[in-house]
Amino acid sequence: MSIVTKGGDAGTTGLMYNRRVAKNNPRVEAYGCVDELNAALGLARATAQHDFVREHLTGIQRDLVTLMGELATAAEDLPRYERDGFALVTPELTAKLDALVTTAEAQNISYHGWAMPGADLNSAALDVARTVCRRAERRACGLHEAQQLQNPEIIVYLNRLGDLLWLLARWVETRPPAEAAPGSAPLLGRLTLP
């Protein structure tokens, strides 16, 4: 089966359970922002020189798949989504972020005033992810205001993730570069265009 289905040629897309909506539907905007966030975190993970960042970003990306699935389900289909065994965003997911914030803050991070993104490639990637996270949070707030977000923990999770990503960017900026992992290509070599 081809990736090209032509189902979206008329400007609509499918939510869970084949409910068709416009591609600029607020729900599609919300989960689309989370998809973009996941891609930005993938870039941050690919450029990470520290296992602490790389390993935790992998877990967060997995949790974002849960969040996207919930956002991609219309409010009226959410009971069916739960009955079908799909996971929802829970306070336990947010608690994992809280624990990471506590761990990072305990590691002597220094920052003064407004952070200027771009001290190095990885912290810049984390700051891009942070700004995308804040946009996803705003879209989720819009769904909540329109009474189309059944689970307000999504907003809490995205808010905490935005805080964590800012903190991780500052963490990276205050650490010496780590040695490359065995078997990995040098960072500049990976970014050189042919």
C-alpha cells in the first residue's frame, strides 16, 4: 500500500475512528504541533552529546505518541478510545517530568536573566523544541476553551515539558562537551552536506 492515499486531497484528514475533519481543524492543529514537537525532540536527541539528555528525550518522545493519540481522538470518541485500551495522559507522566526537573536543577545549572538560544547545537535544538512545545500548549488550551479537550492533564504535561526543555538547554550549556559515543560519527561529519 502506498503512502499516497489521496484521501487528503480535498483538504480533510482523518481523526481516530475515521472521523473526517478539515486539515486546519483546531484538533489537527494541536496534535500537529505535538508531532512537530516530537520531530524537534528527535533533532535534539540526535545532536545530544550527553547520555542524560539523549536517554530522557527518548522516553519523552514515547510519551508524546500517547499524547498525540489522545488529541487525535474527537471528544465524543474518547470513551471508545479508552475501551479499546489506548493510554491517556496521566498525572504519572507529568510526575516523570517533575522528577527530571528536580534532577537537572540539582546539578548546578547557572543562568542569568534571559537565555540566548544558540550557545551550541544541542542547546539550540532544545530551545527550538521548547518553543514548539509552547505552541502545542497554546493549541491544547484553545481546545480546552472550546470544550473539546476532555483531559486537562495534557495542558499540565505540556506546560511542564516546556519548563524542562528550557532547563535542559541551560544544563547542556553548562556542561563540557562529552566524548562521542563508541561507533558514532563525529557531529560535524554528520552535518556536512555532500
